[in-house]
Amino acid sequence: MRGILKAEKLKDYKLNGKGAVSGDLPQYAGVHSTVFNPKYTFSNFVVGESNKKAYEAAKGVCKNPGTLYNPLLIHGGVGLGKTHILGSIANEYVNANAIVDVMFISCEIFTDDVIHSIRQKTLKTLENKYNALSMFLIDDVHFISNSEQTQEVFINIFHYFYERKKQIVLTSDKPPESLGNITESLKRCFKLGFLAEVLPPSMETKVSILQKKAELENIELSDDVVYFLASSLGSNIRELEGSLLKLSAHANFTGNSIDLEITKKLLKDLIMIKPDVVDIESILHVICQHFGIGINDISSTKRTKDVLLPRQLAMYILKRLTSLSFEEIGLQFGKDHSTVIYSCNQVERKLKDNEFLSKTIDKLMNKITKL
């Protein structure tokens, strides 16, 4: 085992006695990188339907590098966890192998390397140094230079790795066919292997991410705060985590616990506080009318199917359209906050593969917001 977490940065390192690749890149126990974060591991990566395909492919890379998932191109929007997956691959692969050299860099650093080598007329030397690596991980490949020569160098290195079954993993903000600044030859390279898209996380996944991050950082958060952050901050995971750390810093500085009001105040520049779109009674009336049940039924103790689903949807929609806390929503139904949380999570799970339910909720919310 090689302990990345205990490794020290090394400057002007030598790669297998052949000199430096990007001479001043730091090294972390076999990972040559400017972007590597030892905290990026599979164990603290929250898996949901939005990223499951990429996660499983990345695990497959570590188990059998250079085979089924080679190259692996992970594509998706900003802040969805692509860099975390790359770091996890580097972390797990290096810890599982005694002697390896993994390059994990941004596309911008690679481009700088190529431009420098062109000026110094040392392109072949550069290619040889990259080719000596065991694995090549490159982040944000969509930033590759418009220069055909830069792309040609990349293609040469790519084919060297591919033909020798050495693993290549790339991330991009778009799939190959949507990358406008690269040659058709490079697009064909990207399409040789496995494409895995990372989508924006569902509400349930965002809640899990926040809870996991809070656990890792020893941050105490109420369910109300977690759900509020998940519903108010969009899908950028880095923004979610950054907001969480801002709340933690405030709590540590003041000694006060983090409640919903403090959260709204501290993050007012980052979030859009939803005004209550319509009153509670009107929301319940629309839902009950749609399902053909009475207001008294939805707030009763009945657990029959014809009442249970409308009740769960009512709790979910109240949380979406109002600023009510879980406790306050629960009071409308004679339930405690844990029941409301459970109901919201149940609806989120059902939405993953139930198109009819999704359309029903959209129809109800459209009707409610037009009142």
C-alpha cells in the first residue's frame, strides 16, 4: 500500500530517471498533479442515479485498467463531481499498486507543456516523458488548445497509451460530438472507449451529499437546514459544500448552532429565498380536489393508498412552494418532522422512474402557482 495522505510534495521530481514532466509539478506518492486532493476518494463520493454510471466505470478502471473502460470520458456540467471521480481513481489505483506513476492534470497544464515544448523544439522528449506514465488522467479536456499541433501531440500520446492498454481517463463539460474546438481525429479518439455522463443530482442526492460532507467535517445541521440548502442552491456540488463550510466557520467563530434563520441570513447572496407562492389551505384544496378526497382525509390517520400518496405529495409540494419548516408542515397533518422528511424522500425516490407521477406533480404545482 502507498499512503497518498502521508506523502509529501516533491519539487523537480524525476520520472523513472528520465527527467521531469512539467518540471515543477508536485508528486503525491506516485501521483504527479497540480489538482490532486487526497480527500477525493470513492468512500466519500455520494452515488446517486445522476452519477452512478460514471462512478461504476471509474471503479472498473481501478479494478481492470486499460481494458473495458479505456479510454473513459466522463462528461457533464460544472461542479457535478467529475474532478472528484478523477481524484478517486488516482487515489485508489496508486494505493493498490506498489510502483506506478499517474499523471493527473488539468488540460490547461497539458497545453502549457506542449506550447513550451514547441518553443524549445523538444516535442519528442515531451511525448516520451508522458508515455512513461502508468496512467493518464486529464481534467477539462474541452479546454484543449485550438492549435492543431497541440491536438496532434495529444493524439500521439493517446494512441501510445491506447495501443499498449494503458489507462486514459478524461473529463469534459460536453460529449465529444458537441466539442466545437477539436479536430475530427481527436473526436474519434474520445469515442473509442466508454462515455459516462454525469447529470445534475436529484434533491435526494443533494441531501445525501450535504449530510455526508457535514459528517466528514463534524458539522451539526438540522434536517430543515440540509433540505433548505439542497432546494435553494442549485446543482453545483462545489457550491453546496462551500456554503456548508461557510456555515461551519460561522458556528465555530460565534459558538452558536446553525439554524434555518442563520442559514438564510449568511447565505442571502447565494440563495434565492422562495416567497410563499400561495397559502397552505389553497395548496391542500387543489391536491385533495385532484385526488377526489376531503381535506379531513388528508390530515387524518388513514394510511390507505388513496390517502397516503396525496398526503405525501402535499408535504412534498408544501416544502417546494413555501418557506415552512418540516415541523411546521408536520403540524398541518398532525405528524412530526421525521414523517415529513420521510414523505419528501419517498416522493423523490418515486420520481426517478415514474414519469406519470412527475407529470402529476408538475400539473398540481402549475395549477397552484396560478391561483
